[in-house]
Amino acid sequence: MHHKYAKDGLVVVSVALDDLKEDPGAKDRVLKFLKAQRATFTNLLLDEPFEFWSERLHFVAPPCQFVFSRQGKWTKFEGAIKHEEVEKLVVELLREK
């Protein structure tokens, strides 16, 4: 979606919540995955415990996607996420001014 809608104002940020201290190979796997996905947008590798973020953002487990409107309202998608469902919402929100 980043490549398709960036010109319309879409900003994408990915966040990896892998425990880099417990799993030293996680960083390499994350970077390999991002490269394969052509993830040229901002990518963050967090070193806080998973619970730190799940409590603050109120989600159970990855994968999880948050879509924010231009006004800062957010919708959360968790679990088996249908790309088409997220893209439909993104297109609707990009139409807003």
C-alpha cells in the first residue's frame, strides 16, 4: 500500500516487537523480511518488552495494524487481517481532507 498510496498522503510505519534480547537472530530475520517486502518506509525495532506496548495500545498479539485518519482517529485490525479490508479503509480516509 505504501508504494500505491504514498503520493496521496499515506504514511506507513512498521514496528517489530520481537524480543531482541531473548532472540538475537530476530533482528536479522526482521530486516530480511522488510527487504523482501520492499519496505522503504520507516521501520522500527523496539527493545521494550512486548507487554509494554500491548498494554498501552490495547492489543493481544501481533499481527496488528493501526490505521489513523488525518484527524488522528484510529482503527485497529488484529489477527488474520484481510489486506482488502485495510486498503478499503485507507482509500476512504485518504479521500478526507
